[in-house]
Amino acid sequence: MGNVVDDFIARVYEVCRDNRAGDVADYIPELAEVVPDAFGIAIATCDGHVYEIGDTDIDFTIQSISKPFTYALALADRGVDEVGRKIDVEPSGEAFNEISLDPDTERPRNPMINAGAITSTSLVAGATPAERFERIRTLYSRCAGRPLSLDEAVYASERRTGHRNRAIGYMLRSFEVITDDPDDVVDVYFRQCSIAVTCRDLALMAATMANNGVNPLTRDRVLNPALVERVLSVMTTCGMYDSAGEWVTEVGLPAKSGVGGGVLAVLPGQLGIAVYSPRLDRHGNSVRGEHACRELSRDLELHFLHVPRAARSAIRARYSVASAPSRTRRTDAERDALDTYGERGRIYELHGDLLFSGAETAVREIDGERADLEAVVVDVRRVDDASGIARRMIESLRADLADTGCRTALVDPAGLFGHTTSSLAPEDPGGRVFADLDAATQWCEEVLLSRHCVAGRQPVSIELEQHPLLTDLTPAQFSRFVDALELRTIARGETIVRRGDPAAGIFLILSGQASTTVTPGNGPTHRITTLSAGMSFGEMPMLLDSKFLNDVRADTVVTVAVLPPDRFARLTAEAPEIKSALLERLATIAYAQLDMLLRSIEPHGRL
């Protein structure tokens, strides 16, 4: 089952599939025999994941897409200065097979046209033409991550008909740009162009360049990063021949095409793209290949001048509610259920500038774990900016997860994803949106508990005699304690006590929910715990005769039974055994609460 990135690529494939403009190359007879409407798209990321659709496993010859790789090998063998004395790096504005040199320098204008490419081939080290070709084939294979081989039929066809390239070779020899036998050099060039690849191979070759010369699958350091930078620079200005300027403006990716029908494009630091479709335009570029790259660049916002800042987006942290629970007080049964099933509810924290690459990483990881998930929280509080494609990908992921029964929530206090309200419906298919992580974690737990904890749940409301704080009192003590209580109802949103207030009594919650919160300085408010029916607060200020250290606010309408300070003083003076029983019970509750709090903050130090 594909994820949302597969869906985006599939849309591009469908948009381009009906484009049957152009014709297959016929000046090399063997190329005229290919299936003209074959079509495949492959995208390889810098961590080695490959998305592919269509005819991505059909062999075709690499042709001119070989040029940047052979140029890189020549740079590695001879050095930048020596290669620079033989090949310029300026756009030619001419057809790729023009028989010409720069009139001023008397050198090929760049390594992406045939004259420059044949010169690059001559500069590859090797005692014999066969050794030179083997080094070229080995480099291509290392970039593709598998052994590549020569298509003998295409090579033979090129040898029979490649008179124009031989003319270029002899021109180069006459100007002493190459010093070897031009027939031998051109023959190696025919061989390198006739190496068979698939669309998937080309995507990984492109990703190797995107990954600073390291193959993302094999982790093989194939090329030096400085040389990759130079090659990509020349590809940017010269890779698409006399349409290079339009390509850079509209697509914005270093790229190279080949008359075999392939197009290779690179987004440095992020991914490589390959498209295969044999119909060519008048420049010798794949029609569907160009079309698909334009669509991908626009849809996925891949233009290389639209770059993330230094804090490039990625998953900052991932963990389950079993390892980092919310600060909601839970019953023993609820804690046991979360210990057992908590791995099915997970939080993913994202950060940095969220562009396609960062969103793709997050989507792929979360989607890959969907079989084990029942609730997911995506926390974007630390995302500085999110592109349109990143927002669409995350929202599509949430919809996909919902379709398979996995509930989702977003922590987005700044409204980065455009949500100004969030449905409070428990089964809202669109997913919940929260302003703070603890509330989202609590929601995640509730999803799991609703499915896996039938008995022993924290009740919505209780009678006073059911309150855990009073369970150790004798009937006589209980009766005396209850006589001193006051019943109060607090409206939703009302602050019950504030930080710095003096002791206000012991508050026993009978229904509703309240949160203890703290607001450091002028910063955001942080939730400490969520309190519900059967819980209490205010005991410690009462027992220690101290001030409140935090605020307590009603999240819903709350009903409490309150033992005011004066009544507590009179009660404990007249019946000190009640105070002892309360202290013992409070110690037990406090220890469990401390354990819960430590579990919620230790793994990630989060607030």
C-alpha cells in the first residue's frame, strides 16, 4: 500500500501519460526499435527510499546522461585545472551534436555537449581503451548500486552510424584537445552511451549526486563532494542543451537528458529523480520526461532556489504514550492498559522548515508503522515554516490513517496548518487539533483506553463516599468529615485558585475536569496535571500552611466538595485520627502521581 507521496507521484504519472508528442530517436537505428510509449517515474531520497511508478524496470541505454558521470571521473583522475584546460563550462546555445568549438578558447564549450563529453572520455585514466571503459562502467555501477552492463546491439548500431561523433573526435584531435587516437576515444564514448540502465538505476545515480557523492543504499563514497558540486553546477546551466535557461527557470533542478528517453534530475541534499519515456522533442529531450519533471517540481515545490534554512526539517523525536504518558492521573486499571497497549499510540515531533523532503521523511516513517498504530499525534510546535506541499502531505497522511481506523491529532498552537478550530467530537474523522502536547497525549491515551480498558476506568462522576481520599476513613470518621464539607460548582474556564493564593481548603472533585498549570514569566502556560472525578487538590497548602505553587483551572463544569481551612483546623483538632488517615492516603496518592510525572518528563524533557 502506497503512502501520500506515492499518491502525488501517481497523479503526475496520470497527468503526463496521455502526452504522446515527439518521436523516438532514429539516427541510431537500434533506438528506433524501442516501445515509444513506455513511461516510468522513479524518485530516490538521500536515505535510500525509492518511489516508482510505471515502466521503471525496463532496460534502456543511458546515452547522454552518461556525460556528467564521466566528467566527474575525469575531474577525479586529472584534477579540476587540467580538465579546465581542455573543457569550458559555458552554455553553448547550440545543439548537443554540433561540430564546433568555442572560437576564442578553441575548446568544447561544456562537458554536456558531445564535443565536451568525448573530451571527458579521453581524460579518464586507463592504459587501454578497454581499461578506460571498465573504469567508466564501474563508476556508473557504483552510483546505481548494482553492476551495469553494455547493450551490445545499441553499441554496434552506434558504431555503424556514428559518423558525426567521429567527425567531432577528429576535430578535437586536430585542435589537440585530445591527444589519443580519436577512433579509440570515440569508440569508448559509444560504449559508455550504450550502457543499459533502468529508471530506478538512474534515480539512485541522481540520488548519489544529491547525497554529496555517497550512494544512499550502499553507503559507498563514490564521488568527492567538491567534484559533485562542480558537476551539478554545469548540469544546471548546460544539462538540457539549448533549452537549459528555460529549464532552470521553470523546473529549477540540475538535470541531464539522453536520446534513449531518460531524464535525470537532482535536488541537492534531498533526492534524485529519473523519468523514462522515449519520445523526444526537437532538442533531443524526453517530452514526458520534461513534462513530469515540471509537474513534480511545481507540485512538490522542488525548485533548488527554494531551500530550507539550516534547521532542515525532520522528525525531531518519536515515542509512545507507554514511555511518555500524559500528566493525567489514572486508575490502576488504566495504567495497566496503557503499559500494555501504549505502543499503539505514538507522538512524532517535527522541527525546522518543513519542505517536501522533511515531510516525506515523516510521512514515510509514520505510514510504515501504521499497522501497529491506533492513535497518532503529530507535533508541529517546533516547525518554523511549512510549505504548501508539506501541509498537504501531512493532511493527506491524517486522512489515510483515519481510513484505516487510526485516529490522528495535530499539536499546532500557532495555526501553521490553518486550523482555527478543532472539533470536540470524540470520533471526529478529521482528527483533533490541540494547543499543547500534554492535552494531545491525554487524547491519545483516551483513544487507546476506550478500546482496551473496559473496566476500572476513571468515572465521569462519583458520589462522595466513593472518593479515594476518603476510603481509609471509618464510617464515623467519614460522617464527621462530610458534615464539614461545602458543595460548589465551578464554571468551565474559571480559575479556581491561583499561584500565590493562600491555602483555600481541600478540594475533592466529584465530576468534571480541571488542570493544574504554571505560566513561567510571560511565556506560554504549561499543563502539569489533569484532574478528574475522584481526584483532589489543595491538600499540601492546607497541611503545610503554605501558598499555592500553581493555578488550577476548570476545563469543564466541575463539581467539588470543599473542606475550608477553618473547618479543617477544627476537625483535625477535635479528631486528629482523621488527619492521620488523610495524610497516609495522600502519601500513597502523591507517590503514584510522582511516578506518573517522572515518566512523562524523563524520556524527552518535554513540557
